[in-house]
Amino acid sequence: MGLTRGRMDNIAIVVASSEAGASDRVADSMQRGTPELTMQDAVRAAEAEMCRASRSREGAVATGPVGVAPRAGHGIMI
């Protein structure tokens, strides 16, 4: 069973021998599905990822670049 995001409501048609059986089928179906993130959940996850990425970048800047090729005119002289 799948439902769309109706503006006002959604209607589910369930085939069962009784109203209780139909309720059980709807409940089982809802628990099987993968919950979708709300917009607020997605924003919080994006903010957390940005904070994590900025902390990683700050650590890299503090320790300096690694494996950078010499700039023109600043190479090793022999």
C-alpha cells in the first residue's frame, strides 16, 4: 500500500474480511515502510554535515598543506 502526500487527506483502500483486519493491515504496512525525513530533519542533517566539514578543513589549515609541489622559482636548488 502506498499513499501520496495529499493536500487535504489521503484515502487508502484495504481489502480485508473485517474492519479490525483492515486496521491491522494498514498498521502493518505503515510499520514496514521506510520513514521519510521531514524538511527540518534534512536541514539539521545538512547543517551537521557542514559543521563536520568545516572542522575537518580547519584542522587541515592549522597543520598546513601536505604534499604541495614547489611554486615556480621556489624549488630546491642543487
